Amino acid sequence: MPFKDLFEQNRRWAREMLERDPHFFQRLEKHQHPKYFWIGCCDSRVPANQIVNLVAGDMFVHRNVANVVVHADLNCLSAIQYAVEVLKVKHIIVCGHYGCGGVLSALRDDSHGLIDNWLRHVQDVAVKYRDELDALRTENERHRRLCELNVLEQADNVTRTTVLQSAWKKRQFVRVHPWIYDIRDGLIHDLGDGR
């Protein structure tokens, strides 16, 4: 699709939304009370709201390459803080996906320039679980497992942020859920019981 057509696509979408629900945008303007905060990969094949069938306003979203949560990333930490302290979300979902290009690059130790510094965090996960990954027979199996392990590590990183620690000390209800999305069939899988 040509770039200039995006504006027409937007107008068509807005018309369709109003045809289905004449008050949609009026409600949306006032509706920023999500129960869910999604930390996911910025892969274009993993649209957060769409794959869980939620409308705009129902989920607060932060995305980056390989759904990494780093304690020095002020962008991610600010989003976590806003979600927990201002929006009072009840559930934080860290959702990775099988077939993640960032995770594969980290697994292969590929070099792509600046992004290599970011993917070093995923490589650290691979080093931590080297024995488990080396025991797998194929690169595809190692890639899939590293996608899962990365989600688990990043969800653990969320639980160790000062924001979550403070919320829990105040007895605020917030649970962290490690999920993984399978692009092949569109299904999400829970990798843990949430904390």
C-alpha cells in the first residue's frame, strides 16, 4: 500500500467505527482506564489489542525490540510507573512471540549495528541458560525456547522494578504474567501462573 493511502485508510476506519457506534470516539476520548498493561515486542505481526480482541482504551501498551525490560531503560520504567501508579492497572503482561527476529539475532550473535547493544540483554539470557539451549537439537528449537526464556526473564525484571516493589509494599493488587504469542496459529500461551 502506498504511504499516501494511509490517510484514506484512516478516514475509512473512522467512518466505519462511527457507523458501528456513533459515540465511539466520544467514549474513547474519556476512556483511559485500562486494567491491563502490555509490554511486548514491536514486531508488526503482534498487535497487542487486536490479538486479545480488546478495543482502544482497554490496554496500555509499551513495545520495544524483543520485549526487553531493563532497569536502566527510562522509557519502559516510565510506562510501568504510569500504568501502575496513575492508571492503576491490575495486570502487567510481558508478551513475547515465537519467530522473534531480535531473539534470533541474539541467539546467532548476528551483528546489525546499534541494535546489537540492545540485544545484548537477550544474549545474557542465552548465556544464563546455555546448557538448556545447547541440549536442544535444532536452531528452531533453541530459538523457540530462547523466546520463552526471554519472556520469563523480562517478566522477572518487571517484578524487581522499584515501581512494582513499592506497589506491593502498599498492598496494591498488580500481577505480572509471562505470555508468548505464536504467529503460526494466532494463539497466546501462558508461561507461568503470574506473580
